[in-house]
Amino acid sequence: MLSEGQGLPLVVAVSGANLHDSQAFKPLILGIPAVRSRRGPRRGRPVKVRADKAYYSAEHLRWLRDRRLVPRIARPGIESGERLGRHRWKIERSIAWLFGYRRLTVRYERKGSHFLAFLGLAAALTCYKRLAKLTT
């Protein structure tokens, strides 16, 4: 899952359990929808990408810079997990919001496309509830 700064899900995907998370990094970044902001200058994409140490590689850093995205990826052995925790809790909270739906806590579906459909529905409902709460 990829989320924005407040924790709203932007992109969700399903992969096999035997694949490393870093292999899903590029498809998730490419799946980011256009971002429109009411405050400040309008932009069509995010400016920064935050990720944990699992996504740190020269290839990922170069790939992000080629797309004019500022990588904020923790460096293994240099940056501690405590500093990353200031931002990581947002994605953890987003995942908790999604897995608050009973259908997603245990995977009953045999096909990944069915599970992805339920995951997308849960993400849409999460966004709707969060945005409805902010407007009231």
C-alpha cells in the first residue's frame, strides 16, 4: 500500500508472499494518481517519497530522481528506525484502517484479483469515511 501524508490510501496492490516488498515499489509509484492541493501551488504528483530501509538501493534512488521525486529512504546502518518512526506510524495506521474490515483480516478468496477488489473497496470506504469526517 502507498498512502499520502495524512494516511489516506493512494494505491493498493496484492503480490505473492514469496516476493520481496521492494519488487512492488516501482509499480506502486507508477500507480500514484494525480494529486491536487487546495493550498499552495497545484501539482500533478507528490514531491517526496518516504520509505523504510527495505527499499534503499542505488537503483531505486536513481529511478526516483529520474522522475523528479525526492527520495526520503532510510539508509541501512546509518539511520535508526526511531527517526523513521515519526513518519512510519501513518502507513501503519492506514494498514490498520484497511484491516479493520473483517473480510480482509483473513484471506478467504482464492484469486488475488478478488482480494484486490475487496482491498480497493476497503481503501475507497476508508477515504470516504476520513474525508467525510474532515468536512463535518
